[in-house]
Amino acid sequence: MRIINFGSLNLDYTYSVDHIVEPGETLDTKERKIFCGGKGLNQSIALARAGMDVHHAGMIGEDGEMLVNLCRQENIHTHYIWKVAGPSGHTIIQVDETGQNSILLYGGANRKFSKNYIDEVLADFGEDDIVLLQNEINLVDYVIEAAAKRKMRIVLNPSPYNTQIDSCDLSKVNLFLVNEIEGAQMTGKEDLSDILDEMITRYPKAGIVMTLGGDGCVYQDAQRRFYQDSLHVPVKNTTGAGDTFTGYFLASLVSGMDVRECLMVATRAAAIAVTREGAADSIPTRQEVREIDLDFERPQEHGMESGD
């Protein structure tokens, strides 16, 4: 079983501010740092640091060599990363004193996927392999269709949510990883229980993982619903925490862990990530995740049967 991640590769321009800028406001920044990021890259790094053998499929621009170099340093396979004319994708990120962030995203090379490129990559993969997707690239709908024809297992993190997701045949997705906002956007519901009920009604063959920020996370499928409390840690920067969670949850699932244990491992990893700066730089190693119980109190977990 192999993992191919069709994902974004971004340069993150991160500004430290007293507060997130308001409309019409001009705000001095304390410092600017440049990090490698993008939801796709972050999730590939999380998978690799969790011990997975991961291939990354993506596009970089003429300024993106540092992105490929980082992938190689992280032992991510880069054969499917192509260079195209123009700039790489990038973000402008504001991070306030509490660690909360506001992100402006420019797609750049990430929006230059072609159907021929997708077909060429997927020709090397087949049944039981896993394709991981986010929504920072174009042609997400085509990747889903092409992967389904090859009987691959499809994992989708529909972030950032927009109308491109509405064009996808989501019935072909095996596992969704969403936050509460994305769940509400997908279902039109507001209450957490209603969101989960609607998701499983629409996609009864899928597993659904929903992150709830400081309130933890929840897993739902047609038979089960499990809640996991969060770990309370000093927050420096939440950028990349969700991607860390996604990578560690998927890695744990592929390794054969029960979903409850997957939730715990992913929660530990995300808790470490929020205590650090940057996106890719904040992602912990597998050893750090194993040792977190030495530093933080073990979260209390409890399972609920769906409908309770």
C-alpha cells in the first residue's frame, strides 16, 4: 500500500502582529519569516515524520526549488513534482499574539495541474493504494474520478472549502478530514451532531474525522461515533496544526490502529505543532509524539455509539 498526495506546495510569508488587521487598517508588523508550506506539503511531511513512505504530486514555479529540497530532506518522493513557468503558490499569513492566524492564499503553480499530468501519475498506482487530496490545487474532481476508476482509497481534506468541492463526486471518497466550519459549509447545518448526522447520511460508506479546535475532535462512520478531548498546551501558532493532525491520523490508520488510537496520536501531534512557529517546521517527529505523555496529561477519551 502506497500513499500519493496530490497537494499544494507554498511559500509562506508569515507576519507577526498584535492583532489580525481589520478592514481599512494599516498595521505595523513585528517581523516577517518565510517558511515552506501549503496544505499538501505539510500533510506529506506529517506523513513522512509519522513513518510513512509518501509520494508527493505537485507543481512548483521558478522560485520553488527550496520546496523540492525540503521534500527530499524529509524523505518524500519527489519524482512527481514538476516545475512550470511563473511563481509557486504562496500565502500571506498574519499571526497574532495568541497564535491565531489569518491567511491569504495565491494558487500560482498549484493551479496548473492538467488531466494528462494526473493520468501519468496515477498510471503508477492501483488498487488499495491511497490518494490524499486537499483543495489548494485545481482538478480535484478529476483526481477523484481517476483514482476511483483505479479502485484506490480516496482521502479528502476539503480545505479551503469552495464551489470546486461542489463539482466533485464525494460519494467516491473513503475518508473525510474536515474542521467544524468546513462540515457546516458542506452540509448547511450548524449544530455539531446535525453536521455529523448529515455527513453520514450523504456518505454512508465513508469515515468522517472532524477537528473541533480546542474542543478536540470526533470520528464518525455508519456504526460508530467517538469523541476525543484536546490537549491544553501554550499556543504559539495554529498554522499547520490541522495538517499535522491529518497526516498523523492517516499514518496511524494505515498502520492498522483502531480509530480511537488514531485520534489520540493525531491529537498529540497537533498539540506539539501549535507550540511552535511555522507550518512545516512545526510538525513533530514520531519520537516526539510518542514522548508527549511525559510532558502533558493524557486526554480523556470516551466512545459513543452513533445516535446516542
